[in-house]
Amino acid sequence: METTMRTTAIGIAAAAFLLTAGCTNLGKTEQGALSGGAIGAGVGAVAGAVTAGSPTTGAVIGGAVGAAAGAYIGCQREGKCKK
């Protein structure tokens, strides 16, 4: 279990680094969606593993929620979202 958690954490960290490294030409909305999705997937995977659930399911749900939240926050920062 510990090896699986470590491997998952390293994979998520590497994916987050690669995603955020490619964000230089993106707007705040897109950056927020990518960053939020990566962070959400990481948190969801860890939560799924810790609660004896499925890390994969946790990553998918966390990634979707994180991407939506990140996109909304980025949109607000750009001032493009309707109030």
C-alpha cells in the first residue's frame, strides 16, 4: 500500500509539473482549469486511497471538480465571467 501511495504521489507531482510548465501562453481561465484539475486529481487520488476507496475514482472526481473550480476562478480573475 505504501509503495502504491508513493508511486501515485510521484506520478501526480510529475503530471502537475508538466501541466503547469506548459501554461506560459495560456490565459488565466485555462491556467486555472489545468492547475485546478491537476491539484484536484492529486487530492482526490490521495483521498480515495486513504479512505479505502478507489484512488482512480477519487482522481477523476477530484480532477473534474478542481478543473471546474480553477476555470471559474481564472475567469473571475480575467473579469470575463458574467456576474
